[in-house]
Amino acid sequence: MDRPKSAKEKKEERKKWREMRLLKKLEKKRMRELKEKKKEEEQPKEEEEALGRHYTLSVAVPGSILDNAQSPELRTYLAGQIARSCAVFSVDEVVVFDERGEDAKTVEGEFGGLKARGQACVQLARILQYLECPQYLRKSFFPKHQDLQFAGLLNPLDSPHHVRIDEVSQYREGVVLARPVKPGRGSFVNCGMRKEVQIDKQLEAGLRVTVKLNEQQNPESKTQKGTVVSSHHPRTVSGLYWGYTVRLASCLSAVFAESPFTDGYDLSVGTSEQGTPVDQATLPAFRHALIVFGGLQGLEAAVDADPHLEVSDPSTLFDLYLNTCPGQGSRTIRTEEAMLISLSALRPRIAEAAKGLNGGGNS
């Protein structure tokens, strides 16, 4: 007959049982992690790279084009046309330069009236930024401002990153919330969804971030899970157009000198009635292309006003100097019209020149 177990033996058995359960749990977790890692490694990287777009397209426009509009409403509408053109043709960067050579490097400050010099650049940049920002984030980044008085009436860009509340999307733009989180538990982000998103990094409240949502989500959870990725990740990995950035330049030369890319723009195109007809043009291979548009008086006025340029012929500044609308029937083509015409004419040439770039390289 077995003797009854003592309290000490029972305690030892329970301890062993707990240890066994813990070891099994850890082993299960390790196997799950290995399985997930293997699955990730097995995903064809070639397919990812084929999807991605590894070149960028930038445009530069003078802020003075707003001075040609006769009312605050028309100024705003003109800025909206520029933004729409950029979104339709997947422009990645918009540079607003001062063709008068004045210093305007920030969108801070007040609009000083229709004829105030320099303020047109600031207002154009601010409206472009406002329209690029997804609607659910605008209150977080754009306080009431006179420059944006009529911006709510403009046509939306409806870009892929302007995701609706119940729309399924792999990526979302969000703002980091000022919500207390335990150390090592990341941060909470408002991504314009019914649930907040918990990200993998602890970031400062108020930052705008690009979030990649986890494929597997727990429907019972009060939050969604996601990871922070770079703003160009949707473009380079998934081939999605993810909006444009806005940069202010104090003069035409600053458009080139202050490029955000390490080696600058490797293809620059100037647009002018005096240029070579676009039908004769072939674009060389490039990684970062820049298309520059002039104002009412053309690029010549911007060259003359630039204190850092010693040339008189604008064509010497560019790799290509093109007339994108040969045989025009109007004496003048407005800049907002020139953008649509030029980007339409250059689109197939850009696609052809960019072939072979979608295999990697620095973004």
C-alpha cells in the first residue's frame, strides 16, 4: 500500500508541474517565432522589389504664381490645382521657390495681404501641406490660419494614404497620442480608424508617423497592432504613391543646392517656350528627377533675380530644356496649366527611363 505523500512532496510535484508547463509554453512560443521567421524569409523578395518604385519625381514652382490671382479664394483655388496635378502624376516632392530671390524658408508667419512680397511662397507651401495631410490628421497639425481660410472648399487629393475610416489598408498615416504607456510597450497612434493603433516604438506625442499594420489582428482587442516604417516605405516596397513633401527655397539655385537627396537630382528638366520640342526628347536613366516651372515671366526672371547664379541663359542649368507644348495657340500658358501639360507629356518618357531602377538602390 502506497504511503500518502507529504506536504513537502506535493509542493515539489506542483513545482515540477509548473516548470514543465512553463517549458512547454516557452517551447511553443519559440516554435511559433521560428515558423513566423521562416515564413518571412520564404516571402519572395524579388516580388517585393518588383512592386516597389525606387525613383522619385520632384517639381519646383515659383510661389509668385499666386500673385496673379485676384482674390484670396482664387489664390487658394490655384494652389489646389497645383496640389491636384502633383497627386495625379505621383509627384514625391514639391519645391516652392521665390523667383525674386527673397528668403522664405518656413511656413510660419502671417499672410500680409495680396500684394505682400514673399508671402505667396509661404501661403502656397502651407496649402500644399494642408491638402497632402489626410483629413483625420489636419486638426492635429494645422491650427486655424488665414492662409487656409478657403482650403476646406478645395477638391480632395484622394491619394492612397487618405484612407477612409473602414477602408482596409496595409499602411496608414497617424499621429502619436499623448497617452501614458508602460516602458517598452511602444506608443498609441491615431490612424483614423475606429481603434487606436499600438506601435512598436515609444515616440514623442504629436509626431506624424507612417504605420504598417500587422496582418494578424485580434478582433477582440481594444487596439490594433502595427510597426513604424519610413515615409518612403510604401513607395519603395509596395509601389504605392504616398503623397508629397513640401520644401521652400529662397531662390532658384537653392532648389538644387538644398536637395534632400545625398547626391542631389541626377536629372533636371527646365520647361520653357524657348526649349527643345518635347517630341524630340529622350530622358536618360535617373534616380531622382526634378522638373522646374517658371512663373509669369518664365525661368529667365528667376535666373536674373538669383544672386548665386552668374549665367544669363537658363538652359545651361538643366540637363534638358524642353518646350512641352510646341505650337501653342495661346500667347501664354499659365503655370498650373504647364504642370498638367508637361507631366502628361513626360509621363511615358519617365516610365521608360525609370525601367530597371526597380531592383533596389538607395531611396
